[in-house]
Amino acid sequence: FFLWRAAPSSGNFLSCKFADRYISINETLDGVKKQVASVRLSTSISSAVLTGTNVRMEANKNRITCSRTGAEDVSYTISDNHLMKGGIGISNWFTVPGVSTLDLRSVKVVGI
């Protein structure tokens, strides 16, 4: 699943992608996507998600950090002003249509 920064409808946003064995930060500018930072995990997120896990996205001025409890953080310094506007949102997907679920037990948004 993704946590994203700025409005995806604008075509300019950053996302924290939480996948099986890695966390990455992906940048989309004017519809062009690229991975800008990542960290490989020693434990699978898939198994952690089954039992519950905490993920975090922090956007502080021109720096974005993505993390999961018990894993190394991955950070990126934002260089384009278009990516420093907007909020933080959640997106979920799965490769089989109709077989995706996202169960949020709590969401916390705090100002820095």
C-alpha cells in the first residue's frame, strides 16, 4: 500500500510504498514516476500486516521520511516545490480486482 504526499490528482506527488521486503519513496512529477530512495527489509511486510503493523510518513519542510515499526527509515530531500504542497493520504491496491482490503485501526495526523 501507499501513503502519499501532495495531491495525486495534480500529477505531482511523493509516495511511501510499503511492499513485501522493502520500503521505497517514489516521486511523480508531471506524470513521470521514479523511485528516489529505498531500503530493503530483513522481515516481510506481508507477514507483519497479517498481525498488525505501524507505518509512518513524515513530511517536514523539504524532507519526507517513511518508516515501519522495527524497520530502518528511508528518507528523501524534496527538490521540487510542487511536491511540498498538499496533504498526506492513503492508497491501497491488489493485483486481483475485488480482492483488496485495508483495515485501519487508527490514524493519527499531527502538525510538526
